[in-house]
Amino acid sequence: MMGIVWYDADVVFPPSTVIFVGAGPGDPGLMTLAGVDALRAASVVFYDYLIPPSILEFAGAAELVLVGKSRGHHSKRQDDINALLVSYAKDGHRVVRLKGGDPSVFGRLGEEMDYLKNNNVLYRVIPGVSSATAAPIYSGIPLTFREVARSVAFVTAATFSNVDELGDLHIPTADTVVFLMPLAHLEALTLLVAGTGGFSDDTPAAVVSSGTTRAHRHVVGTLRSIAALAREHRMESPSLLVVGEVCRFAEHLQWFEPESNAQDPFICR
């Protein structure tokens, strides 16, 4: 079935161009129309881990190249990825660089854009829905709420350069803080957060795993209890940690039930 094509692909996506596309947080229904159009026009797609197969199907006959990274394991070094993007673009390909979530949120988008800019390669960016905002609300957790939370901050709790240590992590001051990739150091992270930014051991906290997908799960506790709860419930990556009073809304506002909604094309496909 044909999608909605709202631009002239030859103008927006000419040969020798790289388009960075955000694939969204996991539910294929959250993929943007512009992203789908770019995949359909591509001749090669470089994609990360955790991209749903149903999204890759939009690429049709394009060459598919896995270049993703997982914790402690890289299929390609960043320098290799940069070189491949330039090489394929200069060979005349329409290149899509497909990244999970929104590529500008801890997706190393700026580094790849900078490399293309320095090598005189034309590029475009199609943002995606970030897991940092989508996963919490699929668990009934609004990141802001009048009279409860009027500010939100996002932090990555892991770096691929040093996966074994939490490192010198700055905890920003905000009513709600969302930590991406927290599980490897969850206990140390919660201890650190509880002593900064106005938070305490009793501050509500939640871990959300496989957000927006059929495997979506969450546990809610406090900064004192959430690490033990995550272990007890065997929460797995990809995941995020939400800290703040808004976590109290999870039970009351929860609406997404992965199993019962598995056949609903507007919720989980």
C-alpha cells in the first residue's frame, strides 16, 4: 500500500545525499511519514540495533547494512560508520542513516553530521519520537504536570567509551529527570541522584523497559527501592529511569496494555 508522499523525493532526497531518520521508540506506528518516505526512496540504509523489522520493510529493495552498537559490543566503530556514509554518498547513493528514537537525543547525530559537513556531503535530518518522552507516557507517567512538575531534564547514564563505570555524572536540577541506559549502574545511580537536585531516598522513581513495544513493562518505587525492584522483576535493556513526583501517576493514568492491544494497529504493530 502506498504511503503519503508529501514532497518531491528528487528535490528533497537527490542522489549523493544522506538523510538521518529517527525510527521512534519501538512502536512502528510512531514512525513519521517523512521517515517512511525517506526509507522508500533510499538505495542503502545503515541502521542501528533495535530497529523493528517492520520499519526496515519500508526500505523495499534498498541495501540494508547493520552498523549498530549495543553495550560493550560494536558491529562498526564510529569512524567506520562515518567513512561508509561518505563513501556511499559520493558513489551517488541515496543514503538513509536510521537511528532509534530521535537521533539528536544521545544518538551521536552531531558527530556524524559534522563528519559529513567536513567531507562536503549533503545531508538532511528527519527527527523521530524519542523513547525518553514516549516510554514514560506509555506507562501513564507524564513528564510534566501542572503544580507538580514544570521542568524536565534528560541524562545518559552510560557511555560506550567506559561501560564499566558510572563516571563523573552531573545530575541536573529539574522536577523530573529521565536517565537513559541506566541498568548497568542502577544502584550507584540511584544513590547519587538521591543526594542531589532536591531529591531524596523517598522520591518516586520508575524503570520502564522496552518502551512502547509488546514487551513494554515498568516498575514503580522510590529511589531507595527501585534498584531492588528492577532486579526482582528482571527488567532488561533497553530501559530508562524516571525520577520525580510524576511517577506517582503511573498506576492511576496507565493506559497501554501490550498484550491486549497487540492487534491494534494504532497502538502496537
